[in-house]
Amino acid sequence: MKYIDEFNDPELAKRLLDDIHATVTRPWAIMEVCGGQTHSIIRHGIDQLIPELVEMIHGPGCPVCVTPLELIDKALAIAARPEVIFCSFGDMLRVPGSHQDLFRIKSEGGDVRVVYSPLDALRVARDNPDRQVVFFGIGFETTAPPNAMTVYQAAQLNIPNFSMLVSHVRVPPAIEAIMSSPTCRVQAFLAAGHVCSVMGTSEYPGLVEKFSVPIVVTGFEPLDILEGIRRTVHQLEAGTAELDNAYLRAAPAAGNPAARRLLDDVFEITDRGWRGIGVIPGSGWRLSPKYRAFDAEYRFQVSDIDTEESTLCRSGEVLQGFIKPHQCAAFGTTCTPRNPLGATMVSNEGACAAYYLYRRLESTPRPDGRREVASIG
């Protein structure tokens, strides 16, 4: 734990904050595209410790939150089938579909199981050869390699009753879509370090050049994020736009070549819908033709899906950085973690969940006139 403690040092945090305050002279808007970074920012009050001129915009960095409603409804339809054992990580069970969630399917008799690894689902398939076992494979580039390895092993071990419902999304196309929007306010990005630890940084220089925005690869601990913000504001104030890797200890420029080769074998790039945003070209992965037999969408041919989003939920605006969670009228009232209207209130990486968990209902003045903030350290 000492290694982690080093990245929570309050004295070092103060020095970074002093540098940021001394550097900033005008308003800047920086987006983090990682739900883990969002939670760290809100938990430690980083957005309230940095200068008011610097706004942190919470982007679509939560894979659970951006999984399209149509795919959630397909998962529910598959999980309700009597011959299916449906396996998923726990944070997907409360994600609302059009009319219900996986917990409701389970309560009505569906065999829905929480697993901690896709390989757990593969073992379930080996132990139940007379049942169809489906794993709900979601996530950014970070979770794609273990899911790809599981499909690869299913093929190598000849486990025909295993399949995967795939909803993998890719960060660089999302950044391009955000910057291409006519309503975009983002002037710089903190890139997710764990994504770059897999994929490397080769896709970012083109985005920097095309949109003239700084992109700083950043980790997740408080000092990581403050250092990322510090490097970003230095670029913004200097009028430069470069790719800067502030997370070299875990994210080399080449990423993980072995993982990338596996991804190239098992998956192929496809257009993908993002919940609350819409279809982003080339932003997802699906199983390649070589492994199509393990594709649950292909195997079960789920159709006639009639999706219906909540009219009260503004999670799409939250995901695009148009509003903060507490600016939604449903936040904390009709929408809570126990009764969520949208996925951003469910996931451990959702912005609404972070604001609710750390009681960031609004910026409330203290008696001394200063804003109430969490502490680092």
C-alpha cells in the first residue's frame, strides 16, 4: 500500500495545486473520459480544489453507462430463456432496460449469475453442457483482452454451449465524435491510463492534430489527476496542443502488443451505439467471422426489440458533458442507486453515482464563505 499512498500525499498535492493556480489566467474546460477518474475527482474534491476557471467535464467514460438500451433489452430477452444461464458482472444487474433489469429477470426465475471473470462463465459452461451459457461482455479497451481470451479458449477447448453478448466500445472514436459536435465546449482531454496500457497511444496524435486539443494520458490516484490537469493547463495557457503521457509507469507508447494481437484475432471494428449519445462510427468491437459461432446476438437472433428510454432521465446529457448530475431534476429524488432511471446512477463508474455517493448535490457554501470540499490524503 505504500506505493499507492505515495500518490495520495497531501503535501505533493498542495504543490501541484499551487502550480495550477499560479498558471491559470482564463477559463478552460477539460474532459476526463474515464469513470474511474470521475469518481476520484469527485471523491477527493479535486474539481473544487482547482481554480474556478478550470471546469472538469465528465465524459462518457463509464462502459456500463454507454451500453446501448437495445443491447440491454436483448440481454434481458436472452436471460429470460429457460435454457440459458446468463452470467454478468454485478454492476450490470441493476442497469435499467426499457421495462425491467436483470435482477427482475432473476426474481422471476431466470438463471442469472454474477461472475468475477469471463473465465468463470466459461467454467459454468463446461459444468453445464446441457445449458446455453451467455456472458455479457462489455467495457472499453481495458476489459476487451480477457473477454477475447475467453472466446479464444472456448474455441480451443471446443465448448459449443458458451457464447458472449458483446458491447465493447473504443475511446478514440468517442473523442472524435465529441470534438466534432457543434455544441462541444471541450478544450482538452485527460485520457484514461488503463486504456493506453492496453492499446498504447498511437491513435491520439491524429486527434491532437485534427482538433488542436491537448491530450494528457493520466492515471487514477489524486496526484495522477492533479499532474494531468497541471500539464494540461500549461499547454492550454501556452497555446500548444500535444500528446503528453503522464502515466508512463503503466502505459507505454506501444501498449501491450500481445493483447493487441489477440484483439485483432478475436474482434473486428464496427459501428457501435452509445446509450444517450447515438451511433459512433468505428467505435466498437464485435466478434470476427472466425469466432461468430460464439456471438450470442447471432446465436439467439433476438429481434422485435422495442426500446423505451425514461422521459425523466437526462443521463445522455450527463454523458456528453452538457450538464452535471445534480442539474437533473430526477437526481437524488426519483432517481437513486436503489431505483435508478439511468445507467449513470447504477455503475461504480457512473457520474451520477459518484455525485450521489459523495453527496455532491450542489456546491454548498460553508459559514466561512468557502466551498465545502473533500480532502486528499
